[in-house]
Amino acid sequence: MIPDDHNAAVQRELLTLSIANNDRNFLFEERQAPSMSNPGIIATNITKQFLSACKTLETGEIVKDGYFTLFEAVGALEIGDPKMDSGCLAPGETLEETYDVNRPLSAPEVLGIIDQLLCLEMAWHLGYPLAQTILTSVYIEALVEPAPATLQEADFVRNRKTPRDPMTTVLRAYCLGLVRTCADVLETIRDELYYEEEDFVTNTYRRNLLDHIDRYEIRDEILSAKHTLHELRAEIGTDLTQALSFRLELRSAFLRALELIEDRGSPDSLQIPWYQMHSVWEAILKLPGLAKEVPEAFSTKLQRKLASSMPPRPIVTLSFDEAAKHFKKLCSDAIDAIKILDYHDSQSLLNFVFHFQAQKPQPLVYIRCLLQNLLFKDMVLLDRLSIRQVMDDDLSIAVMPAHELLDPNNDLVEAPHSARFAIAHQMELFRKRAAQAYIDIFRVLCQNRCRVRRMLCHLIQDWEQVQLDAEDIDQLLQIQIDEKPLAYQSQTTLTTGSEPGYSLPLSSWAYLYKLRLMEWIVQLGFELEVYAPDELAGMYWYLSHLAKTRAQHVERIQAFTNHRFSELRSSSSSSSSIPPSPSSASSSTNPGPPPSSSYTKPIPATPWIPPTQPYHPPRGWPVAISSLSGPSASSAPGTSGTTTTTTTTYHYSTTPEASFTRSLTFLRSTILDAAITWELADTVSVIYTILSRLGLITPPPRPYGTDEKRYEVRMKPFRAVSLPEVPSYATWRGHALGVGIGGHGNGHGDGHGSGEEEEEGKEKEGAGKEEQEEEEKTVHLLRFAQQAVGQAKKAFEVLEGLGEREAFAAGGWGFSVSLPSTATPTPLTSTSTFTSTPPTATPVPPTSTATVTAGGNNTKQAQEPGKGGHKRWMENVRRYRRSVEKAERILEEGIKKAVEMDAEGKTTEEIKQVIKVKVPRSEEVWEQGGHWWWIVPEVEVVEATSGGE
């Protein structure tokens, strides 16, 4: 017979499993051990043995029965734990939320709920899930669950028998707009490349977001709610009426903006709702302190009803000021993103995306996906260009201006024996192989910064394959066009090629992009703080090595382009078969490169322009400017308010001369950019080398690794690349230690090599020097760094003088662009006509459309919240220059003082008492106005105090 106490224990356990049981307070009470007074049970206390056995286990060890699975372990921890079990209730707590959504609301309470929903919406845009943000609202839950079939069913109370309270009507209209906005944002993000939970959480937890309800119906509800507010103006006051109207207007404009993006309206119209939202936020922030918080309208209990395995999580709370800041930046970034449709050339497009995504803080994931949508929707670039058009434009700018390989008429030749037929076939084969890698550059740049670097490491392998394929195609094409070899003189290394070579335009184009990607990988490592302070000297040297290789490679391209240009000019002057451009016709002197009498005769590349020499924009690009002036339509002639409107149209020349001029301008700006990078990288590398030599920067203890193993990890992304070759560890380490000043100052091979043998020879030559000579080399390093930073500073003076077209940062001000149809892919260099605002003009938003009426009374013209491509490029250049100026300052002050003390025989401890060194984080560098790709250390001399004493 079973004892009574055992029966009671069994009944008590069964009671806990009953669904009908509501009294669960015993779950939170201290439970007593079950009675073991049964003849069939022999109980043994093993507590001491268990604790003693646990002490013998090392950290990380676990003892687990083979039949006790992970699923059972998680289940055992989850059930009954309030932190893991969403159905576990505290004493007195109810399972359902008891808040009444039908209760009357005052105007301040409605304003408070709307403001809280705004904060939750921005938290969702920042990457938090709907379960912790918008779906914690009792009103939103009542609106979408159960899923309404029509707009009339979408109400807080289903089958309503009584009319709604006016304030409830206003709140319902806002919630309808919010939920539909979330649905449209989710659709845009899901269609593009993003990373779930890393960038954004798209899980809707089986909640219908009203995507089946027409936007026009929801906007009509918002408009009706605004009319209701104006009728209640006398009752609730003007300020509350305007505050609520602004928020409804914000929601309506957001819906309109998403609708235009989907329907692809005119580029001008796409920006108007974003201008409106930005202006509305300015008006909202001028009416603070009117809202009354209603915290009981938001509850984590609603997470229990969601289709999710996620344990309960707290509500993500943002302050209203934070939400306003993020929302305004969202609007500003959207305006900037739409400006990408103002296409000028492929390099300006790349620079626009690169600098737009590099801003701090980075655009939100919706903006990054919107940019991808504008770029690649239905594989039509910018809604009107084929991939071939953009690639041909890029090839024309970089390596093949006015080249017969890009002639669209080659596609019309059908005779298989014709050379032009073979050219068209090989070029189309190359485009197919290179198109995906080319498009992936833009997609990769649209990701978060950590992903950008990770994906670039994979992308350079694709470009390695593109380069190998291009080399084979180049060899076939040079036979078809009967190309002759050419020898050229490098202005960077002042050396002449050992033997004549072919231009290899396609592989040169691929190699140029591969080098740029490799530089970005290293520079992103500085931004993301991948490298330790004691590794910065070596990594900046490697960056200098890559930049110098790029400069030498571009010089090679420049030599062949210059040679073809000289042939064009000589044939034009002798036969006059090619008409001169309007700009050259208007000038009596327009000297060009001298003609070459032989293909194999070494000719110099375009001369290196010293940084101190002012830059003059190239003639013939653009070649003609027409202006139309007249009285403004907004004022009558003869009155005091008469204004003059000027329409300026840039006409790109269709002559080969203009195409060559554009290409040579790009090559010169690329060499200038590469030269600045290698000079500044040499400077920063030498600074860290000197600080390491003097013991002012010391590596932390690393018992589980070596410098060589760490070097292998740093160079792992580049091991799959054949050219440029990865330097050996001995070479890299030698340059990081500053063994031989020539290692920092001289070139490292030609454009397709690393010069590793020469570097190793210099390293061995300097390895056996004595201590006194090492001290002298430290002084030489200081002088070298001072010279390098001086050259970089002069080069920046030239760089800052470049206009938007010379810097290939054009675009973002106008949208009246005439481009070839995507149905007939043709190069952009021969058929493009652009209409835009002059570069010197101050851009303003459309005054006739970007106007917001706030509250029905005051009319305020929206201000320009975004930035153009050239303005953002200039901000980036200024940050570079501040880093240069900081490096120059510490070289003249702190570094110089430390080197002098070392020459005087001072010990490391004595130097540390006078010189204080701090390696800032990349975020600190950015906040101080510098660029986070240049981690210049802070070196401070503190001897003044001790000297005074």
C-alpha cells in the first residue's frame, strides 16, 4: 500500500502540469525535498562527494551522460525560469495584458504614445527586432492581430458598436501609417544584400503588416485625422494641434517617399518627401514638452503571443532626442542616396558610393539597401543604364579612351573572317567574365564596415581571376589590331623598361582595380582597429608599397595613353581628318605630346607635375558651355524684385580628343592620390618605427603567438594574389624596424612586381651595423619622414584645387541628364549630353516642390540637408590633410626631441619622463577631425614643468 504522503506528493506534481491551474505561487516558493520514507527507496546523501568531485574538474570541463542531449539540457533550464520561460508568471501576474485600448485618450496622451512609437521605430531601424520595439505596443498588437482583411477591420476594437473617440481616430491613423511603412521598408531590405541579425532583423513573428492594404487608403485616413484635429483646435489648443498634425504629416510623407521609390517616379520627385520629413522634424523639435507618457500602453507580455523561440527581452528605449537625431539623418542620407541617379561617369559613381558609405556614422541599413535598389534594380543600373554602358565608360576613362576595341559599330559586323567581328566577340566575352566582379564592388561597399573588409578579401580573388582571363584576351586582341610594342620611362623610379611591351588594356584595368581593393583592405584594417600599435609600422609600410605599385602601374597606362594621343594629334595635324574640338579651335595654341617616330623608341610618360605647380583644368572637357538668362517667372520685369535665372548646360565633346583629355585627367588624379598615400604612409610608418626603437611603444606580452605567425595572419587575404607579390616576413620585418633608410624611400619593383630581392639585399646589408650607426639611422629616418610629410602636404594643395570633374566626384546637384537608351548599349563617351548646375553654383532644393506647410499657416522652404559628391569628397580630403598636419607637428616637436635625447645617450626611462606617447583609437581620430585611416600617434613633450621647477 502506497503511503498517504507519497500520494499527496504525486498529486501536487500532477497539479503543476494542469493547464487549468492558475495558482502557481508555489513555483516561486522554496520547495522542500520530497519524502523518501518508502521501503522500496534507499536514499544516500551524496552532496559532499558531488562537491568534492566538482573541485577536481578543470575550467571548461563538463561531465554529461550520453543520453542527456543538448535539447533536454536547454529544456531543463528553460521551463520555470522567468528569464528563459515566457510563460512563467510571477505571483499576482496575469498572462494577458489588461490594458484597455478602448479607453478615452487625451491629446497629450496620444502625443506621448506617438512619440514613444517614433522612438521604437528608430530602434527597429537601428537593428533591434520588432518584438522588442514596435510590437510591444498594445495598440499595434490590437490593430494587426487578428490580421484584418480590409482597412475598416483594422481597428483597435473589432466589430465596434460605438463611434471612435476623436483622439483614438488620430492614433489609429498614425498606427496604420506606421505599420504600412514597416512593411515597405522590410520589402526593400529583403530584396537586397544584407546580413540577418547582423545588420537588421526582418522577422515579423507572423504578424500581418497591412501590406495588402493600399497606401492611398491609409493616406486618406491620415488626411481625415488631420481634418479632425483642425476641428478640435479650439478644444485642445493650437500647440497640441500643430504637434499632432506634424506627426501625421511625417507619417504621410514617409509613405509617399516609399511609394515613389517603388514606382520609380522622376528623380526630382523622389527627393521631395524626404525634404518634407526633414523640415517637419525641424518644426516638431520647436514644440517640446507637450506629450504625456503612457508607459502602460507598452508591455513585454505581448512577446508571449509572438511566433518566436526567442526568450523574453526588455523593450528597447531611445530618448526622443536620440530618435529625432537618427530620423533626421535617415532623411538626409536618403536625399543623398537619390542623388546617385545624377550620373556623370563611372569613376564619379564609384567615388560617390565609396564616400557616401564611409561617412560617420554609417547610413542605416535601409539607406544602404535603398542605394543598392537605386543602383541595381532588375539589373538595370540607375534605372536606365546597362552594365555594358557603365563598364565601357570605365574602360574608356581608365585605359582605352577613343579605342577601337570599344567601338559600338563592331557589333554590327557579321562576317566571321572580319577582325572587327573577332574584336566584338572577345570584348563581349571579357564583359561577361568581369561584369559580376565589377558590380560586386558597389554591392560590397553598401555593407557595414566590418563586412566590407571581409568581402573585399574574397573579392580580390575574383579580380585575380578576371586579370588572368583578361591577359589571354589581350593577347588575342593585340593580334587583331596589329599592336606594336612600346618602351617607356617611369617618372616614379626614373628607370626605363628593359624591353618594349604591349599595352594589355584589359588586364591593366583589372590589375588597377585589384590594387585599389588591396589598399582598401589595409586601410579598413586601421579603421576597424585590426592591427595592434606595434604592428602599425609594418602595415603602413605595406600600404606604401601597394600605393607605390599602383602609381607605377598607372604611369605605365599613362605612357601608352599618351603615345596613342600623340599619334592622334599628329595624324590630325597632317591629314585634318579629325575635326578639332570647340575649345581647341578657340585657342591658337594647344600643344600636345610630341609624336613618336617609332613604336619601340622609349618615350617618357606624361611629365610628373610638381605639387607646387598650380593645376589647370584640361582644355576641351567640357568643350562648350551655353547659358540662357532671363527674368524669373516669379516676378514681373521692371520691378524691384526682379531676379534672373541662368540655365547652364555642359556639352561633352564627341571628339576623340575630349575622350583622351578625360582619361589623362583621371590618370593624373590617380597618380596624385597614390603619391599622397605612399608619402603619408611612409611618414606614419617611420614615426612608429622611431617610437618603437626608442621604447616609447612596446608590444604587449603574447605567450601564445609569434610575430611571424601574426604576420601570416595579416597577409593571408593577399596570399591568393599572384601580383603584386606578398613580401616575405624578413622583408616586412626589416622595413618595420627601419633597417636601411632606403627601404622606406625607394621604389619596390615595377608595376607588376615587388622588388623583394633588392629589399632583402638592403636588409642584409644593414643587419650588421653597430649601435652608433643605428642611432645615426634614427636621425636619418627622422629627416626622411620630414621630407615625406612635406611632399604629402604640397600634394594636398594640388588635390584641394581639383574641381568636381577633375577629381571625378561630379554628381548630386541636377537630374536633367540625357543618356543613351539601355536597349542599345553604347559607350557613354561619344553620345552623352549633360545638363546640370555649374560646379561653382550653390545647390538648392526645388523651391516649387520642396515646400512644407506647417500647421496650415506658416510656409517654410526646405533647406538642403544632404551633401553632393564633391562636397563629401572635399571633407574627406580635409580630414586627410589634418592628419598630415598632425604628423608634421609631432615630427617637429615630440619626435625630434626624443631623437635628440636618444642621440645624447639618454635612457628609455629618461625619455619617457619627457615624452608622452598615446596611440589613439580610430574613433578618437575621427572625433578630433582627422581621418581614421591615418592613426597618427599623440606625442607630447612634458619637460616644461620640470624645467620650470
